Amino acid sequence: ADLSNWYVRRSRRRFWKSENDTDKLAAYTTLYQCLVTLSKLLAPFIPFVAEEMYRNLVCSVSPDQPESVHLVDFPVADTDKIDRHLADDIRLIMRVSSLGRAARSEAGIKVRQPLSRLLIKVASERHKQALKHLAPQVLEEVNVKVLDVVDDMPVAKHKDWPLASEGDVMVMLDTDITPELAAEGMAREVVRRLQMMRRSAGFEIVDHIIVYYQGDEYIKHVMADFADYIRQETLSERLIDEVPEKGAYTESFKLEGHELLLGVKKQG
């Protein structure tokens, strides 16, 4: 679960960025080693699935390796490579992120809507330092702008802010949505709709597209202010404020009371 629900999700931008740098290579190499090891661990329990995994991952690229997962040694952990402090820190931010999402759920605010602040209370000084060091991971997971590590929660002052806790970890979520945050949330919703339209139109993951849109002044404002973000997230070459061209795949939406017409067309 940690591999799929945390590592892969947290590494998506590393996998899909255009630069073939050492960071991208490290992300792919780590995932590859995990999957190969997993195929060996699964071999005694689900032999045919493990065999298919191993042959696809190993035999297809390294013909000099054993031809079957059942001919390789069972994995043995190299405990010298385990960074126990880092593992503990990652478990902490996973807990904090889970609690932050639980607080969002309690408030009925979807994760795509950015919020301004997450307050966190932990027991140890080392955990406080870990949160400061790994804050960007929590900020992205919970979709907040600022992470505040506090000694006491301002419960009396903000009785309507949701709280969530587990053991010695407590979080409190600032749910006040400013107009700027609302606009960013709308941009994220547009990105989600465009990604769904890409799939519905049958585009490949790597296909670059042209986006057409029609909407009211608020929609135009959002599309202009967050143009770079929308283009990057959807592989869009251009965002055009026009009625979609003939042949474009189109859909209409109503987002937070605003009518929006979107059209997508493969570039070139």
C-alpha cells in the first residue's frame, strides 16, 4: 500500500517531467527495483502472476537473467540500507496527511480546493523538525499553502475549523476560502475535466493538445490567471478563448454555478 498509495503518487511529477535527469532516473529505478522484488516475494503465493510480472520486468530487458522468477533466490532484506529515522519521519507525514484529508472530509471540502493553512501539534522536538524539513510533501498532499507546527491548537478562537487526531498527532484545518483560493480551486477543477476529456477523446498520455473554452468573465479570468498551470497539467500547447473548431471533442459543464464549454483537439 505504501508503494502505490504514497511513493507512486508522490513521485508522479518525477515520472512525467520532460527532463531525463538523475532525479527522474532515480524515481524509475527505485520503482523498478520494488516491482522486481515484489514479483519474487509473491512467487510462492501467486506463482503465475509473479511469473508474468518477472518476465515483463526482467526477461524482456535482460535476457541473461534466469528465465523464471522461480529460479531466482528469495529476497533477503539488506538492513544496512534502512534509514530508520527517515522511515519514521515518512510515517509521520503520512499520518499527518491522512489526518489533514480526514479534516477536509469532515468539513466537506474536496482536496482539489486549496486552503490556506494546516496547523499541526506533535509531541517530540524531532518530529517538529521532521515536519519542517518535509513540509512540501504535506502541503501538496493536503493541498494547503502553509504548514504551522504549534504547541497549542486555537480551538476556542476557531471553533468551526475541523480537528483530527491520532495518538500524539493532532491537526486543525483553516477552512476559510478566499476569492484567490476559490479561483485556484476552479482552475484545478478545469484541469480535472480536461484530463477526463483527454481519456474520453482517446488521446494517448503523451499527446499534446489544443484547448478551446467558452465561459463568463469569471471563467475567462481563471483561464488567464492559471494558464501556465493548466497547460502544464494537461499537456496543452494553447488555451484559446473561442468556440471549439469542427472535429474537436467537446463537453459542457456547470462549475460552482458557472457555465463552461471545453473543447480539446490533438496538436498537429
